[in-house]
Amino acid sequence: MNENVRLVTIGGGALLGIFDKSLEKVLEDIADDGKVPDAARTITLTIRVIPDKTRSMSLVECSSSEKFAPQIKSKGVLYHQLTDEGILTAETTDPYQQNLFGLEPPEEKINHVR
């Protein structure tokens, strides 16, 4: 084993800085309320050693990649209605539902498809 080369010495310590940036991204992902809270996050550190043709030296490339948690799924309902003109509409409130307590829900048309 070579005693002169350590993770902290490769690339002048670049791997430590690369890890720190990846960890910062992962911590931001953990703090995101829109992400699945208990999903695993992954940091992958990659060190590529590329020797020259004479095998007298090698280039070393350090990089990282992160895998984050998926977004929390949001579910809702769209109500469809075909107008007399043949246009399919989508609304977030049921147009056939009676209004409770005389309150008028806001009209939210989303999409028109012919």
C-alpha cells in the first residue's frame, strides 16, 4: 500500500470539497417539505485514475453525484364536462354539486380540448 496517497491528498484535497458540496445539496433536499421525508438520499464519490501510456503518471478525476428523494405526490380531482359546442372542459369543482350554505365556489377552468 502506498502511504503517500490518501483521500485527503488526492487532487490537493479536492475530494473533500466535492463531498461538502454534495452533502449541502442532500441536506437541502432533506429540509424540503415537498420531498418524501424518510426516503434515502445517496452521495456517490467517484475517483477515476487514468494512467498515461508509459504508466509513469496518472491523471486523477474526482467527482460526485447525488440521488435525492422523490417529490411528495399531490392528488386531486378534475371534473369534466362536454359543452354544447363539443368542447371538453376540466374544472376543480363539481359543476353538479349543490352549493352548501349559499356560498359560490370560485370558477376554475383548467383546460379546453376540442
